[in-house]
Amino acid sequence: MDATAVATMPKRAALNLPTLIHHVWALSPLILVHVGALAIFLTGGALWEWLLMPLFVYLRGLVTTIGYHRYFSHRSFKTSRVTQFLLGFFSSANLQQGPLWWAAYHRHHHRHSDDPGDVHSPYHGGFWWAYCGWLFVPLAPQWRDVSDLRRYPELVWLERFWQLPGFFLAGLSLWAGGWSFLCVCFCLSAVANFHLTFVVNTYGHLLGSRRYNTGDESRNSLFLAFISLGDGWHNNHHHYPHAAQAGFFWWEIDASFRVIRLMEMMGLVWDVRRVPAHKLEPSSTSQPQDSEDDRALASRTP
Ligand SMILES: [Zn+2]
Ligand SMILES: [Zn+2]
């Protein structure tokens, strides 16, 4: 690995027993939901469970995209402390670690997009490393990148116990629907959500067209936008990451932005950031992730 990669990638955590135990504990939900999904071959599933499963995939996708991505990583709208916590709680139930961890890596991705140290980049370290391999190496997130989120004790608490919402909903699934419901509706939908996130992070830089010269390999794809509820307009998103919308034009379907607009109409969120008209032009310059605008945003209340 060259010096640039070492300089820009998150540092490896010191290898000792507490680090290893913590790392295995952090990875265990990812492994458990895959085992649970494979257990479908033992439990089977009722027709109504298979019909409900896509709805759970859809709901999980919405909370990851709206919660972890557009709110915690990009602060693209304002909301109350209660809604902020609920977004964190339900996003955590997808078991992709805590909101601070997720936002720290995602902000790192935007700042070093397709640089040698970008863990998400399929252009460095190989496709499988970018897809999910990096998760299996104990890295130290750059917590200073999320100092704006660390000001909230309830988020710090959620970050510490991020497995609780998922374990609670898994227990509820088992209690309410039995083993087959747990495996089909909880585990399989969580597996789908994991892989949709991995797919956007990698194929969003491989598949599709480029409208803006963002300085990285981010691409727009209708197919990815459809399955990822909007985040597949990835070149748009890297061009102006502060916006609550990734689809910039009416024909660019963005289910997550539609839900954010609905939440705005209901008064649950406000100050929803949209793309300024002059940023729509293909010739406009891309906005860097950590602009002055962002730093001002990070210092404000939710
Ligand atoms: Zn990207
Ligand atoms: Zn982003």
C-alpha cells in the first residue's frame, strides 16, 4: 500500500485482545443475520411472510438513507431531538453499527472519494475490499469528524449500545411471528439492506453516467436509484452532498426525498436543503464535503 493510502485511510486499531473482542462483537450482528437468513432453508416461511418481507426491505432502506445517510452524515435537514433520536434508533436496528460510526466513515468517503485511502473505493484494494472486506479489519473511525453529533448524550449512548434496537426488534419478531418470521422478515430484510448499502458504495462508482466533474468516479444510475431509494444518483450526490435530494430533476426518482418532503409537510423536519439552481448546470463546480457551509451546519442545533 502506498504512502497516500496510508495517509488518507482510517487508522488501523492497535491489535490487542480488547480490540479483537470489540471487533468480533461489532461484526456479530452482520454474521448473525446472514446465518439467520440461511436458516430459512430449515424454517421455511409462510406466504404472508414472503409478501411482507419486501416491505421490511423498503422500510430498512428508507431509515438507512434518510437517517444514517442524509441526516447524520450530511445534516441535510433539521429536526427535533426526539425525531433525531428515533432516526438513530430505527437506523441502528439495521445493525450497520451506530450513527456516529456510520457518519464518520461516510464523511471520510466524501472527503477522500476514490483516493487510495477511501475504504469504499472499488478502484483501490480490489472490489471485495471496497464491498465489505474493510469491515473485517479493525480500523479506528475518525471520531473528530462527527464532533457535531457527539454533543448529544443520547446519540453517544446509542452509539455505545447500537445493537440494542436490532436485538429488541429481533426479539419482538420472534415473539410475534416465530422462527420463520424472524428469519424471513427480520434477518433476510437486514441482509438485503446490508448488501444494498454495499452495492451503492461500490457500484455507485462503477455503473452509470457522469453529469458532473466531481473529481472522483461517482456515477448516476436509474437502476441503482430504484433499488437504493434514490441514492443511486450518486454523481449528483457527490456533486452537492449537502442536499436532502439525490435526484435533481423530476424524472430522477428519489423515494427517500419524497418521504423527507412528506416529513417536512407534517412538520417533523424543516430547513430541508435543496440543490441551488446554479448547481444544476453540468458545468458548475462540485461542492466539497467539508466546506465552510458544512462547518457552520455542524455547529448548529438539530
Ligand atoms: Zn460515493
Ligand atoms: Zn453521502
